[in-house]
Amino acid sequence: MEDEPFIAFDLMMAIEDSGAIAIGPAATVAEAIDFLATEQPDAVIADVHLPDGTIAAFLDAMPAGFPAVVHTGLGLPSEARARHPDVPVLPKPTDPGILLARLAERLEGR
């Protein structure tokens, strides 16, 4: 989930270069929640602030233990941090390779 086109493109290219399949990007929280049900991704890189709100609703909709990494310039809102303390939060800009490495760690821990 990313509403900044250049960042979304870089992330998608890094995902595909790693041999994985990129789904998305989702430009809104509602679209990201729909992806959970319709596309069933293995993991997610998520921005915090999207045009229709913060990532909190998406994090709440994720299955327990779902591999996700939050990539943000503003940090995770306190209510989302309280409900999802184990979700890694990496600041923008973070190299896509680092984001993918953190996701790989989360996938291995499943």
C-alpha cells in the first residue's frame, strides 16, 4: 500500500527483482483491505497515511501474525502501535532491499 507513485514503483520493481510477485499497489486503505480478501497476499509493505485514512483499519483487518512492514515518514499512530506492537516500522526513505529483508524475516517467523 503506497499512495506515492514513485515509491510504489520502486517497491514493486524490488519485489519482482527478488523473484516474488507484486500485487498492487493499493492507493487507499479500503483497496488494501479488499486485497487481503481477494488477492490473499503473502506479506505487505504498508504506508501509514493514505487518502482515505491511516493504516490502523488495515492492520486491524489483517489475520493474526500476518507478515507486514510499515514504511512511513510519520510513524505509526499510537492507537495502531498499541494494537499492533510487533509490526516493524521503518522510516522513509528506506532502501527497498532492507524492507524486503524485514519482510523475509517476518515470513520465516510464521
